[in-house]
Amino acid sequence: MRSRERVMLGGAGVLVAALLAVALWPARKEQPPSVSGATVEATGPTVAPVTAADVSPRRAVPVRTPGPARSAATVVPPAPGDVPPEPEVANAPAQPNAPLAEELPQTARWKLEKTEHITSLLGRDVTRLEGEKQEARARGDKARVEEVDALLQRHRVRLDELREEARTLTEAARNEPPEP
């Protein structure tokens, strides 16, 4: 059995169960007032109990003006050069994937470029953190100053390591044969 059919049968089963539950639910019976006519005459007139249904105002019909008919989806006209999607077909054959480009060799030049890029990003982060530290110091937020100071120390150590690695890679890139 297909999953779509199982879902439909499951939904129908839930609907039937809900209908049976509503149909078999015990109806609320009106209970007569507990005050009998004999006690009313003996003790004098009494006030009958009031239920919420007696007091609550009748429900008004909601005032909703029907708006213009809206479509379920937004329709955008196709632009020149757009290709409409193909309709879905059951059990369609698998589409071949585009061939992957070969991975570039991780040469010393390539590693040097990546290292320099990471170094520049980390340098920007250090500059931002120094400004944040000054702002926290001006606000008197000692806890934040200590947090930022710890981050700055770690970043500066990492920056020194990256700069040393870049020097090593620069030497290796000079000794590398030119790319074809």
C-alpha cells in the first residue's frame, strides 16, 4: 500500500472516530430546580438560581465584510528566458548530476593565500575587540573587560602563529614550480 493511501485511510479513520465520539457523547440534561412548590409557600418567595446562559448576551453575528477574492498563490509572470519547470512524473528516472570540478592541489601558494585571508579576518576581529574593550571600560563593566581581554590574548597568540606560518609558506611558495 502506498504511503499516500495509508495517510488517506488514517485520516478517514480519525474522522470516523471523531464523528462517533460526538454522536455518542452523553447529552447534557436540564435539571429541574431543586426548590419545590411546598417550600416556596412555607418560607416565602425565593429567587430561582440563575445560569450563565440566562445572563450572557446573545452572540452577535461577526461583522466581516467579504473582501476581494484572493487566489491561493501569487502568480508571477515569467521573465524572458525563464524555463517553466517540468511536470512531476511518478517513478521518473534519476537525473544525472553535473560533473564535479577537480579539487585544486593544495600547494604552498594555495595554503599561503588561505593563511593570509584567515590572518586578515582575525586581524579585523582583534581591532573590533579592542574597540569593544574600550567601550566596556568606559561603561565600567569589569566582567566584560576581562572577557574581551581573554579573547584578545587568544587572538593575538593565534595571529602570531598565522604570521609565522605565512612566512614559512612564502619561502615554500618561492621554491615551488610555477603553475601550468
